[in-house]
Amino acid sequence: MASSPLYINSRITIQAWELTEQFVLSGGPGGQNVNKVSTAVQLFFDLQNSPSLPERIKANAMRIAGRRISKDGVLMIEANRFRSQDRNREDARERLKELILKAAEPPPPPRKATKPTKGSVERRLKAKAGRSEVKKTRGKPTGE
């Protein structure tokens, strides 16, 4: 269980009881300490059943999470970048925050369909005619 709530922005806060942390052995630098102390953090967040997030953000976050999300809708973030548990815990919480902020971004404005200008159509057709002429002249010479 995580120690404190995670504040995403002024409207979104994930309560501490929704986050579960598990500490596991981590590879990498650390000398003999790496074989004895569980410094890597696995942060679990039940994204699908969270009461803290609106449905639109849940759907976007599930799409963004990709392979990090289980079939049950539980997001797992593993942090083992640092040698200490505390820094890895903060790293995992920060990565969760970034993912949810990215999912909370408003959708881009719809694209407005435009027509090509008259000049660009004429230039395109002129270029096509020029290429056609070049290719016609590449044929085998006739007997004339």
C-alpha cells in the first residue's frame, strides 16, 4: 500500500488505498547491496475500477499503457532506475502521473477538409505531362 495520495492536477487525485507497491530485487549497479536489498518498485494501480478517474481518461490511459496493463485492467509500472527504494518509488509515482496527465489531455481539434488551390492543381498536371513526355521519348528508336 502506498504511503500518501498521488495528486495528478487540481481535479484528479488518486487515493493511497488505490495504489499498491511491491519491492523486488533489482539488477544493475549497487555492488553486494544489489543481491540483498529489494530496491526495485512495482507500482500497481487498478485503472479499470478506479473511482478517481473519469471514463474518458480511463479509456485513454488504457490505450496509452499498452503492454503494461493486465487483462483485468491493472496497470503495473516497474521502476529500477535508482539504487534506493525511495527514489524508485518516487520515479514510479511520477511515471504514473505522467501517463494520466497524457491521457487527460483534450482531444485535438477536428481537421478541416481543404481543397487544393487552382495553381497547385495546374502545376501538378503540368509536371505529370512533362514526365509523360520524358518517358515517351525513352522508347526504342523507330526506323524513320
